Amino acid sequence: MMAEHLSRSELDYPFKLLEYFNGFRVSKVIFSACELGVFDLLLRSPEPMSARRVARELSTSVDGTERLLDALVGMEILEVETSDGEAVYSSTDVANLYLARGSGKSLHDMIVYQSQTVYPLWNHLGDAVREGKNQNEKTFGLPPEDIFQAVYRSEEEMLRFMGLMNSSWVLDGHDIATAFDLSGFQKIVDLGGCTGALAREMAKAYPSSSVTVFDLPQVVETALKHFPQEDAAVGFQSGDFFSGEIPPADLYVLARIIHDWPEEKCLTLLKKLYDTCKPGGGVLLVEAMLFENRRGPVTAQIFSLNMLVQMEGRERPPSGYTGLLNRTGFHDVQVCRTGKSYDAILAFR
């Protein structure tokens, strides 16, 4: 049966499989270049740089630096030309926009988190599949049942995670904020809104609505201290949406929250929102949705495995979210696939 789904050329020589086998090395090339400061250096440089000069600036070996730069050229992330018989390297526009720290759309924090937190966890994927639980204990020596103790295990790690979330919404926030017309909701509360990056996109899209981030006290404190709040359009409020009171709102946003937790905990939270919400109010879930036929998208399927390795939850198809919402009283569920990393599900009280 498998042969029917593979092209003749793939059976003759497994190009695609070999590309998949090599995927972790490709990731690590980008991770290492980011961590070493390659993209920041090339962005600052007024002219292309030789491997020798890059190595001198970064205190790295010339040989290793040259191999790393060449791999990035092969991946079409850097460009190379010859000047006076010497190879000189420069950044592409994509590298300058997304990989250097200096850009407003930089994914640098996301990459560092993937490299230093997610990558070590994935060394234990086989164990996670065997055991059916996260691998925080084996990876970080922390109890598997307290997932956010692992996520927030130090100020450095908290900043790393918050940087990841910030990068996600700098990239995807506008598409999520505008997936549905939310202008009818006067008071919007982003539960677990972290740095406020998604909330700021909501405030930009709906200037007549008030938008508030509701998150744990240490997260709010860190967001205000380390992540610039360009304007006062977004408010911050401290609390715990599981154990404490939830502020009143016309629309509650749960962006990448439901996928963290087991089903019973999701149902408890959604029921609490339903009971707090006024009639006509709603909830907006933001997640990477699976296809109903289990054939993709592969990014969401990989995310679901990540939830197994790191958290207690999973990714779901639209029917999974509709089921959770209907069981807790919400109705008129609408689904919007953005075609990018994250999708939106809107439901009403």
C-alpha cells in the first residue's frame, strides 16, 4: 500500500526520506548561526564578509565558520560571491528580516527557545511515545505534572518562553486578530496573553475596543519590564484563570492555551468562561488545527507531538474544538483556517 503513495522516483532513490532524516541537522545549522550571532553581524556589516573576518568577530574557528556559512548559502539563507579570489558572505533579505535580532519581525527568540528548550526535550520523543507523558523530568529534572514549573523554571527560561510567544504573535497576530470581525466586542480579555503581542494586534485592529492581558503575576511583571509596550492601548491584569476569578469581558481569547492541557482541564476552563460570559459574548480559540482526515497539516501534527513531549495536551481538528465548546454551552462555532501557523475558532455564549 505504501508504494502507491510514493512517486516512482522516490522508490528508485529516496530523496524525500533522506531530506527528512537530515532535517534535525538543517534546524541545528540555523539555531547555531543564530546563537553565535552570524545574522546580527552580517546585518550590521556595510559590506560582505569573508569567513576569516566573521570568525575573528565571533571568536570562532575559521574552518568551522566557513562550513557553517557555506551550509547557510546552500539553504539559501545567505549569499556568497567571490572578491579578489576570496569568498565573501552576505545576508538575504529574509535572514535580515527574520533571523537577526535587530528587526521588528525577528524570530531570534523563537529560534533560541527551539534550540535550548525544545530540541533537548525531543531527544526523548521515543520515551514520550512509549510512556504517553511529557519528558520534563528526564530533560530538566522537573516533575512532569507541573508543566509551567518547567516552562518558568528560571527567569532566563521565562524570558526565553515569553520571547517565543512574542515572536509567534509578531508573525501571526494580525491574521488572527482579523480572522473574524471582532469589532462588536467592546471588552476583550486575552487570557494567558503573555507579552501582549497578540493583544496589541487586537487593539490595532479594533481601536474602539478595550483589550486587556490577563496572566500570572510574574508573567505580567516580566512583560512590563522586558518587552516594550509601544502604547497604552493594552492593559495588564494579574491573576490565575484556573484558580482565581476571571475579569468580566465580552470576548475571551485563549491563544495556544487549550492545546497545553488534558481534556478535563480544558472543559473546566471553558465552563468557567461560559459561566462568566454574558449572553452574546464569546470565546476565541487560537490553535494549529489538524485536518479531520488525519492527513495533515504536518506542522500541526508535529506541534501535537510537541505537546506530548513538553506539555499535557494535544492539537485537535475543528470537530475537537467544536466538541469542547458545545459541551461547555457555547454555540454558533465558526472556524477560520488562516493558511499559516495558527487558526481561529470563534464561539458564542
